[in-house]
Amino acid sequence: MADLNQYMNKAFDYEEKGYVEEAIHLCSKCIQAFPEYKREIELEIAKINYRNGKERKALLQFLMLLDDTGDETISNLIIEAYYGAREQEFQKRYRENYKLLEEYSYFYGELHPLELRYYPIWTGENEIWYYDSAERIFQVIERYGFIMGELEDTIYLGSDLLWMEDLLILEKKTRMKEPFMDMENPLLLLYQKSHWELLCQTIDLKELMKFDRIIFHDDISRLERSLLTDGICFPVMVIGNRADTILQELGRLNNKMRQEYENYQTIIKEYYLQNRDTVVKNIKNGNPRILFITSRFTTALQYHVRDCKIAAERMGLETELQIEKDRLCTGQHNLSIFRQIAKFRPDLIFSIDHFRHEREWKDCLEGIVWVCWAQDAMPEIYSKETPAKLTDRDFLMTHYITSKKFKDIGYDAKCVIDAPIPANPYVYQPYQLNDAEKKKYSCDICFVCHSSNVESYIDKVAEKFPEQLQEKIRAIYRGYYDYVCETGELFYTEQEFELFIKGAFSYHYNMALTAEALDYFVEDMWRYFNDRVYRQMLVQWMLDAGFTNIKLWGNGWAMEEKYKEYAMGPAQNGETLSKIYQASKIVIGNNIMTTAAARAWETMLSGGFYMSNYIPEENDDVDIRKILEVDKDVIMFYNREDLIQKLHYYLEHEEERQKMIERGRKAALEKMTYDILMKRVLKEIGERLEEN
């Protein structure tokens, strides 16, 4: 034994001097010379490796000795050396992560941290060793080697992924490439208990939470709540450990969703078959239950639905709203809608731009009354086949009260209700502006719309086509723009644009467009380009006339040098926009399709002076002249000279301007609020159901 100690001390001397390999070699010789002390010497070799940075090698040696001897002191040594040295760090991160999870919207699991059972021992590039304190054993997790396939930009579920590098790659690869608004693919992460505890001890979850789309599940049982209850989209791909088990669970949940959907379908169909008369009675008596359906992936539409709902509630009606829970619930799945209908049992469903027959479950809702409010030029709204699909319980509110194109579709007058978009007087109202707001918002002339950079738009259109056509397309678009700037005259119909485009290609380039290409250019120039030309022309008219106290609100104006000094950036809808209207002396109408845009009513209700642009009556989709009396309730300008003359007049005659503000606000309050609209629409529906 004395000889062994002498050799071992010499080995430790080698180690102290930095000769680690020599020290280990000497220890190995000692095993040969003193085989009866093999395990004790192997333990010292493991310690030397540990002390000199070879932690993985040492760990494997410790574990081999533990396996051979079952010696509890070795187990304690490993825990103390590998976990004890970082225990406070691990536990601190665990607590901090749980504090973050308590406030995080996408965590499905136990909100309060439990006493730790699993201790991270060693983490390497491809494996993690941990200690299970309940079973008193050491375990290893091997890194899952995944390769992203072609299915990127889609919904993945990652199981038991513990390496931050893998998680960040997965996050990057699964993002939406062209997201609409704030829509995004959810990334689902699922963990079993051991892996979840290790994740929370070894990774700062804040780095993953910042993406605001990663959904954590601390157990497979949590999937049901996120997918079936909250409507998170089902994953398309599963990667990681336990894929077979997870796919089996997803299959079970999909079957459960389908079964629950079928059960609700039966319940709903039976209810409305038995209560057809009750539905009509409730509406005629003025106390229907109304379900409002909308989507958070709209701009103005969800707010129009909100305002209609609030107006109905002010009438004392029961209402509910069907809308995606958040940006990761891309699309309302049928179960969510059916669950709500079965429980709420509405008499009337209210939707913007969508009919009953567009829903796959239309047949089980025959007894309900469906109201579609047409606000956009959706294909189904403008299809001549649609009128035949409507029942006597389908009603169409239309924003397009004077549109010839809409009238030509052929809807039965019994189902159509005029409903130009109003404004909310509880939001758009006169406010008490402070000095800072007055300074920021006040101006002579206010213009609210996004920038209409004609040249950049022309380039974007041209670049969609082969290079040999691009300059021809640019020339035709610029030709129309130059014509408008020189004459002040615009085309208002698709027919005018069709003649212009066909003639330009034929006369200048001896080209005949295909029907498909012609339709594309006509639609683009009439619906999109014309609007940009008109708005840029209006601003240029005012600047050329010497008006400089102008504020241009909307995106993009600052990017154009000639408008940069007038650009104010986007205006937030609601109270901020109302204050902008109120602080401006004149707000200019600039919608080329309609004179009765919502901006008109928002301005008037805010206590602002609105000057409407002119559109020929036969081309005005929503004619303000059918709602208000021009020159009494609203001022309209007809051309460049008239605009400039009226701007000068009302900027110089404050008393007249104030009188028009008062008359306009009074008229808007009497005719164009959501309260007025909902009362009238529900009354008309009740009367028409009585006739039926």
C-alpha cells in the first residue's frame, strides 16, 4: 500500500505540473502493479480527468465505476461535482423561466413550478446526461438529428428538443414567408416531464418567447386544450422523439374533433328545425340573439363588426362574437363555431362579405336568419349566380347603395337592405385637445390615405411581366397619368379603361392582348392605379396653388421627396384620428370609387369640416348625395378650379366653416351611426320576415 501511495503521489505531482497524460499513464501502470486496487485507482483517474477539463470522459468513467460497484458515494460525488457546482444557476433560471411562463400567452402546463426531480449533469454537443432523483439513476438524452425537408413555412410540432440551436433553426424555417397582417404559423413544442424540467433549467426561454409564436406544452395531455379548445392549428409535421406516440395522439384528437363537430351539427340542426318560428318571432319582437362572425385578419371589417355588436347591445340585445383567439389561430375551425352556436343558439348570424351558402355546414342552419353585409368587391358578392343561392332567410346589407354594377347582379329587392358604412360617434367625437395635440395635428388641409407613388406602382406592375413588355406597360400607364394631370379628367368605368388599353397596345405596338391579359390590366388600372393617380393629382393641385399648411397622413408619403415635408406618418384609427380631423380646418375626400366613404362620417362626427370629392352619380358606388344634401350638409368640389376656390373661401370664412361643421355633425348623428343602422336593419328584417 505504501508503494502504491508513493506512485500515486508522484502521479499527482505530474498533474500539478501540467503533465496530465503522464499522470494518467502512471495511474494505469499502478492498476497493472496493484490490481487489487483497480477501482480506487480508476476513481482517481476519473477525478484527474474531471479536474483537467475532460468532464465528459470523467463522467463516463464515474458512471462505469458506479455501475460496477453500486457505490452511493460515487453517485453523490457526480451530483456534487457536476450539478452542485451549478445548482444555484440552474434553479435560478428555472424560477425565472416560470415567472416568464406565468405571463406568456402560449404556455399550456403547470403554472407553478414543482420541486425539481431531474438534475442536468452534463450537456454536450450531442447528448445531455441528467440525474433522476426519484429513481436515483443517471440517464442520457441523445440529440435528435433532424433535417428540415421541403415543407418549410408550415406548422411543425417539435418533441423534446433541448438544444437552442435546433430550436432557433426550426423557428426560422417555419415562419410564414409572406404573412398577412400579423398572421403567423404557430410552432408547437411538446415535452415529457423530464425533458421539460431540463429545458427550463438549461435554456433562457425569453430567447424563444420573443418570437411570440412558440407554444410550449409540458405534457402530451396539454395538446387537447391548445388544439381543440383554443383553436391552434393542427401541426402538419412532427419531428423529434416519440413521433409515433404524438402522431397517435394527434389522430385521436382529430377524431375527437370530428366526432364533437358531428354531435354539435346534429344538436344544431334539430334545434333550428324545431324552432324555426321562434327565430322569426324573436326578430319581429325586436329581441333576437345575434352571433357576429368576423376575423382578426381584417383591417376595418373587424371594427365594423365590433361597432355593430356594441350598437346591438345598447339596444338591450344578447350578442356574442366569433373571432380567432389570436394570430396563431389562422382561420376559424368549424368546431369552434359550432360549439358557440350550440351553446348560444342565436336567432341571427351577422357576417361581413360572406354568405351562408359559402359555409360547408350551411344545411344544418336552414332555420337561422343570416345577414351578409357587402362591403368589398368579393367574387361571391358580384357573381350573378349568387342571388339564386339565397333563401328567404338570407338578407344582404349593401354598402353599394348606388352602384350600377351591384344592381346589375340581380338580387331580389326583398333581401337587399341599403347600408352604407357609418361611423362610431362614441369614438369619433369632439375631444378636448391639449397644447401638444393642437401643435401636432392642427393644419389648414388634412389628407388621410396611404401614399400614392405613381412611378413606383407602375414599376411594380411592369416587373411582373417579361422584360420585352415592361417598357410598353410603363408607357401605357404613364400615358394615362399624363393625360389626367394635363386635363384633370379621369376614367370612371371599366369600359373606358378597356378601350384605352386596347387602343394603346394596338396603335403604338401593333399588339392585341389576350382576354386574360386585358382583364388584368383593366381591373388593375380601374380599381387600383386610378385611385393612386387621383390622390397624387389632388395633392399636387393644392401644392401648385400655394397651399403649404398641409398634413399628409398615411404610410409612404415621407419616401417621396416632394411630399416629405408634409408627411406625418400613419394615423391610428379611433381617438387619434378623430383628433386629427377635429384639429384640421378642412379634410379632403379622396376616394375615387365612393363619395360616402367612412372618412366622411368620421370627420363630421369628430367636429371636422369635410369636403367631398366629386364622382359622377352614375359611377358613384355609394353616393353621398343620396344621404346628405350637398351645400347644406356637406360641401363638394367638382374640379381643380372649384377645389382651390372652395379651399380659399372656407379657410377665409371661419363663421361659414363652423356652420357647416355643425350641420354636418347633426346630419351624421341623425343618419350615419351604428346605432341608427342596427335599429333600421333589424326593423326591416322583421318586417320582411312578416311578409314572407
